[in-house]
Amino acid sequence: MVTVRLENIEKVFEQKTPSGEVSKVFALKNINLTIIDGETIAVVGPSGCGKSTLLRVIAGLEKATDGNVYFDDKLVNDVEPKDRGIGIVFQNYALYPHFKSKGNLSFFFKLRKTKEEVINERVRVTAETLGVGFEELLNRKPGQLSGGQQQRVALGRCIIKEPTIFLLDEPLSNLDAKLRERTRIELKRLLRRFKVTTFYVTHDQVEAVTLGDRIAVMKSGQILQVAPYREIYKHPVNMFVANFIGLPPMKFLDVKLNGQKLIGEGFEIEISSEVAKAIGDENRKLALGIRPENIEISSNPETGFYKAKIDVIEPLPNEGAKYVYFSYAENAESVAKAELSYEGKVGDTIYVQLDSKKIYIFDKDTEESIVAQDRVFSIVNA
């Protein structure tokens, strides 16, 4: 096992504009990240943000335009992928179609002319590691396997080499929901058992939370925040992270500072002098962030609640809850989490209140966080 250290990594692609000029596109920009020995980092972000490109730079499949990649204290910029001690599982699994599963697992050793008895022992141990039913797959070609079975073979091909680093590029995305859940748990067991340094790329928050010791959120080739999930959830550094982490995502309400009050559409919030000082300029454009579970719904007007109308109700029996989407002003909407027994209907007038201890304040121009959770506010009707 090793510690992976990325220093000032940049990856630039050149492309021609319609006018024939060459422009530079930053796929990765000023990436600094340390993956501790035995740690799993889950990297999330929208499509095209650079997650897979960063994985390929670590693997040596892409050469960084600038910056350094270290395995422990060894600079590996010029080390070939085959000599980096890595194990990779891709989204499409990349199995050799003309080999049976056993051949896919042993191909790495065949190339190195490893003795047959050594190969057989490695295959046996790997099959035991991957659990019940894996041995049955060894004599089948990829075309005879389901997506889940191919995924297990791809993992086996990664594990059998006993890598010091796992690089997993959305390995579960081709599986159906039920199989993805089961495989995710199995993968968690494997990562815990091996304690191998792991870089896990995914677009699925549940996978990231389940598998990652820490989560790195990426956007436009940059890492915006790296922290355990709860830290990111409670203290996002900006509006993008706040909106990306959490299901449903955080909603934002436009507000203005007036003395020690935040004025919104149909409501106002009294704030402390400390918070008002942190905001500063009353002309500053502000967004108030709130998560669905921190909004209370009432059927009757009450002090501190403001009027809204239900647009959509989404029952989620597995969570024992309903998500109630509502509009509260022209072109303004949000969502609240209610009990599964909630009896409101689409079109009903409701009254909602924000949890005064669970709101966020962001600068709308920079999108940076000004105030996160754990501040005490008083919310009153406007």
C-alpha cells in the first residue's frame, strides 16, 4: 500500500476554433490531493468535470501537462502504467472477449511467463476472496456473463495482481439498481479487507458515501472540496458543492441584507450582529440555502411560517418520507421532506418554516459560503 500525492496537476488539451486558431482547454487545473495509505477517496462531479482524466493521470495512461504524481515519496511521472503497481476497473470492464474468465484473470501472469501452479493458486485465492459462485464463472467467456458477473470478473482481474493502488472508474454504473446495491456492499467489504489505497470515480452520491472515507467534489477540472461526507454536507464551501451533495439538493432563496435582517420573498429573518458583520455590504447579492429536511410544513397559518402552494409530491416508501415540492413566489420554488403519512395534495395551500439553525448564506456573485450551519437565527413572517 502507498500514499498517493498529487502536486499542482494540470492537463491541457489543444483544440482548433472554427476560425482555425488553437485554443487551450484545461481538463485539470491546479489539482492538489493526498490519498493516505489505505484510504478510499470517492471523487464525484458532473460529467466532463475531469474525474476520469485525473484517474488516468494517476494510472499513467495520460501524461499531465504540468505537476507531479508521487507514490509515497517516489516521483512516478515517467513510470509506465504496468510498473506502477496499480489495479484498474473501468466502466466498460474491458474484458478480453475471446478468453474465459480464468484467462482474463491470468493474462497478466501469462505475459510474464509465471509458472502454471502459481497462476492456479492466485486464481483460487481470488475466487475465494470474491465469494460464493465466482468459481462457476471461471469457465465462461464474457459474452456468457451478465453485467454483474462481468463486473465481478473485472474486479477479480484487478485483485489478482495484488496492487498497491485500486483505481475504479464508475465500475457499478452498468448494473441495475438492485445488483448495484448488492455489489456496492460486496465492494465495501473487499476494500475494508484489503485496506488498499483507492481512488474511486463515481457520479452516484450513495456510492461515494458508502465507499469513500473522504469525498472530493470536482467541477470544471478543479477540486472544490475534500472532506468526509458529513463535513461537506454540513459545511459546503460554495453553492455548487451545497447543491451537488444531498438528495434532493439544497435549494436557494434570494435575500437582501437590511440592518440585522435578511429580507426574502414573503419572509424575513433576524440575524445576529456577528452574521450581519460577516455579510458586510447591504448591497451584496445573497442566496439563502436550505435543505429539504430542515423545512417544516403546516396546513394552517402560524407565526414564523410563510405561504406556499404544493406543486408536486414524491412518495419515497423506502425512506419513510415524501418530498413536497412547492412554489412560494413568482418563479420561486423549494422542496420539503415530510412524513410518509403526510396527507397534503397537489394544489393545496401550505405554510412553511425554515429551521432557524440549519440555514446557509452564500454570496450570489462568487457563490462562496458566508455562513454555514450552527448559527442561531430568528425567522418571522414578512
